[in-house]
Amino acid sequence: MERWKGRVALVTGASAGIGAAVARALVQHGMKVVGCARSVDKIEKLAAECQSAGYAGTLIPYKCDLSNEEEILSMFSAIKTLHQGVDVCINNAGLARPEPLLTGKTEGWRTMIDVNVLAVSICTREAYQSMKERNIDDGHIININSVLGHYYQCVGLAHFYCATKHTVTALTEGVRQELRELKSHIRVTSISPGLVKTEFAYRLFDKDPNKADDLYSALHCLNGEDITNAVIYVLGSPAHVQVHELIVRPTDQTN
């Protein structure tokens, strides 16, 4: 991780859960981390904690609605102006809405596509362009995917979410192929967590939080730091090593 000191990382969805844990760890390793979310109060608090702890890097909160392309482009423009550009892009933000395939609301589906698919694609494109214009050939794009992007058995409420994560799996491979065609040494990685105890399930089962409690109590879940360890491993790998897909499950998780 030594080579990343002083360089710039963008972490989307950095206000809680995996995103907050990853942002904190990258700051500990001396990076300038732009952490974005629709609400930045929690990121501002985390930034203050990082500063008080004397970490080598800095956390810069940025308010951005990832379902709005103009806001994403404005964010990348601001990063260019203030910090030259992005060297590492971690597409962490994602959401699930309880909208089944046969009875779900179109608006819920559209929201998942906007954040889980289009925002990942836009941020990836803009991060690559930022690296290209500065002749950065060792940058890294990391997509926080899901085990649901690799198999099909999931609760009915999450079928559309599952489809968006399968799309992320395909997009990650597509980006890898395009980078190889360009003979670029920028790397792209999909990290697919199993069950991580965050706010995620409570948002999915917002009308019945007991279901989230049951889900998280059924086994010893992962936590944000477990996924952070995977991110640090990926970023710390030698330049000739492409860690393209990493699945991280709780030991007790069946699928």
C-alpha cells in the first residue's frame, strides 16, 4: 500500500457500512479519500474522527446523489480542480428496493438501475478518463458487487436487485477486456460480499425489520472491516497481479 500514499481515492456510499469502513482504512494508509453520499453528515463525523486519530491521509466529504449524472460529473470536475484527479475508484454505493418482478413498482426498479448499474458505469468511465488524461497507468477500479451477482437463488423481494448485481459482474469483465484491448495497466476488480451486517437488510425489509433481524442473527455475519481487508489486499497486490473477482462469504453461509 506504500505506493498509494498521497494519492486520491473516490469511495461512493461512504456514509455507512462497507463504504465508511473502506474510507477509514484508505485514510489510515495515507490516501486522500473523497467520500460521497447523498447526506454527508456521517462522513463529516468520520473525517473528524480520522483527523483526531492522526491518520496519515485525509477524508474529504462530498455530497452527491449518484442517481443524478450531472451531480456525478460535477463531483469529478471538483476532484480534478482540487485534487488533480482520481487514482482509485471504489464503486461501493448500492441499494435494494422490495420490488418483486411480478408485482414491483417501476420506480423502485429504476432507482436500483440508476444507482447499482448506471452510477457504477458513469463513475468507472469518468475515473478512467481522469487517469488517462494524466497518464496514470496504474490506477484501480473496484466494484463492490455481491454473491447475488453470481447465483440466482434469493428472496423474491430481491430478484431485481440480484439482476443488477449480475450486471455489475458482466460490466466488470467488460471493463477488463476493454482495458486489455487498450494495453492499459489500469486494473479492475469485483469484490462480492456475502451477508454483511449493515443497514442494507433493514432498508430492504423496511416494512418488517424483524426479517432483517432474523437474517443477521441466523449466522455469524461479515462486517465492514472484513470487506475492507479484501480491498486492501486487492490494492496492495503487485502490478502484474490482476485480482479480478473476489468472493467473501461468512464461513457459515450456505450460498
